[in-house]
Amino acid sequence: MEVTRRDALAALATLGVGSAVAGEVREPDSDLQDVIPTVAAVASVVYPSAVDVTDEYVRNYVAGRTQLQDNYERQVVDLCSVLDANARDRYGSAFRSLPIRRRETVLREMGIDRAKSAPDGTVEQQFRYYVVNDLLYALYTTPVGGRLLGIENPPGHPGGTEAYQRRGER
């Protein structure tokens, strides 16, 4: 299943980003634009293998998120720089250039899989908060993510009683 720009806009709408409802999300600045492939590479690790992550999806979601939180953009850029530096120190390449298994290893070695999410915590806790948890939220608040969980229409998406009535017919 490929997640698309439309899925990113749907996730943003659940956060209350008004421009997402209208399909208008500003382009990220150049620093953020540079780390979009890194964020997409993180998504390829944390999302189920059935999900095909596109840079367009990540770009639209991350750019929309900057409209909600003043320091979000700077945090994501800084945290991805730390991630890339760590990947280069350990494996000689940027995080996004590593094979998926190696990316998973980098995240585990940094302790991000065990870190408690905290916006003002350690680098690992911040990475969990600003990148990993945000990506998971972006996926699981969309119909694509909902289907992966067996929820045909996650909260905030159309379907209503008709979807629930069909659920019993399976």
C-alpha cells in the first residue's frame, strides 16, 4: 500500500491544520527539504513492510506539521543531522543511504526504539517524539493505516454506520 499526499493531508486534518483540509500545504524551507529523504528513510523502518513510503507523503506531512508547532521544523532538521552523523560515524554513510536493516540497527543502537517520547528530553527521546511518533501518528490516522489495523475508517474519516454494518457481514 502506498501512502500518498492525500494521506498526509488526511493526517494533518485530524491535527487541525486548516490548510490541509483545503489541500494547501506550503513548501518546506531548504533545510527541511534536505532532510525529507532522511525522514522517509526512518518511516521505511518504523512503518509496516506493507506500506510504501514516498517522499511526497513525508514532505506534505512534515511541511504541514510546521504550521502547528513553531520549533517543529528546527527540531526535525537538528535531529536528522544527529541521526546522519551517527550513521556516518558507525557505517560511513548517511542514514538514508543505508540498507533498511542497517537503518534499523542505527535506530536501535541509538536507543530510539526504547526511548520514552519527550519533546524536551534527550536526543533519543526528542527523536522519538518529533520523528518516530509523529510518523506513526501520520500513518495510523489515515484510512490506509486504519486498514492495516483492521479499522476501515479511523476517527475523523467518513464511513459512519454503513462501514460498521458491513463489518459484521464478513
